[in-house]
Amino acid sequence: MISKINSRKENSSIKSLEIIRNNETKGSIRIPEDTVKSLLEKLEKFEASEKYLRKDASLTWLANNLNTNTKYLSEIIKIEKGKNFSNYINGLRINFYC
């Protein structure tokens, strides 16, 4: 009898963990379309300015320079450029020197 109770407890805890894991998938944040367009234009200007060559270029630094927040900037780079911020900046630097 005790083994049946323990078995039920184990099964229910396994199901709970699976549900939690499924709900933990990161979803995209909602960014207004005009904000997306504006930030993409600003990113194009940033890429043309070669400011990405600065050693202190970070997500926070760039967000401040583009007058936005780090969440929006990170999400736009991830979705529109298909890279995280570090890969985005490093890709720009590699393309500059190649």
C-alpha cells in the first residue's frame, strides 16, 4: 500500500516538472511595430558608423546610444539578425576586417 502511494507521488511530481518545463519556454516580448522599424533604422546607421569597433561596445552601451532598452534591442537583434548580441557585434567586426 505504501509503495502504491509513493509511486503515485513520484508520477504526479514527474508530470508537474514536465508542465513547468513546457511553460518555461521563453516567448518573444511584444514590441510595437513603429519601435521595431525605428530601431532597425538606427541599427543600420550604427553598422555604417563603425562604432561596433569600440572595445566598450556592449548591449547596455548600444541601447543607451539608440535611446531604447536592452530587452527591446536584444529581442530585435535576435529576431531580425538571427543572432544574440555578442554574435551580432563579433560578426560586424569580422566582416570589417575581412
